[in-house]
Amino acid sequence: MHRSIGLDVTTRVTLEAAEVRQKFQGPLLRPVLDFWKYWPRHDGNIIFTIPWRRFPFFILQCACMRRARGRGARQSPSCRGDVVDGRCAGKHEVAFGVDREHFFDLYFSVFAHG
């Protein structure tokens, strides 16, 4: 089964600047905080998109998935088969939401012992 999580879902998983400064104090996350201060054009928020690709257990435990069937729309170069029909039981799962709090509970539990 193929699982897809689009930016429309992953960009909902953010921390504001005050939360970043509070939660990134441990020895494993402190270097991220130090780097984040100098990130060009940052608006004070961090968007957590990378863990979704690298750690599938985040997908299984935090994303709200729906069975779907992809339909390729190849007539337009700007639409490359990413049209999804979420009303059927297809061979794919597509994320339509995320449990933000559960995501952060899991994410920071990984760094709690460092």
C-alpha cells in the first residue's frame, strides 16, 4: 500500500518561536535551536515536514489517513496524477489531517533521554 502525506497536512505541524525556545533545551536539540536562530528569513516558527518522510511510525500514529484511488490527469503539465478520489476503497492511503499534539508527544519523547 502506498501512503501519501502532502504539504497541506505536514505544514500544520508547527511550533511558534516561544515553544521552540522552551522545548529545544535538551542536549540533542540545543544545536538545532542554535542553528535556528540564524536561519535566513525565518519567521520564528518551525515546520516539521522531514520526520514524516524519514520515520514512518509518525505516519501510522499521527496522520489521519483515508483509503483512496489516484486518477492520473495527464492532459495538463501542472497536474501530474495527483487528483485523489477519497470516497472509495483504493490501493492508496492519503492523509487528510494530523493529530498535532500526539505528533509532538512522540517527537519529543525520542529526545527525552538524550
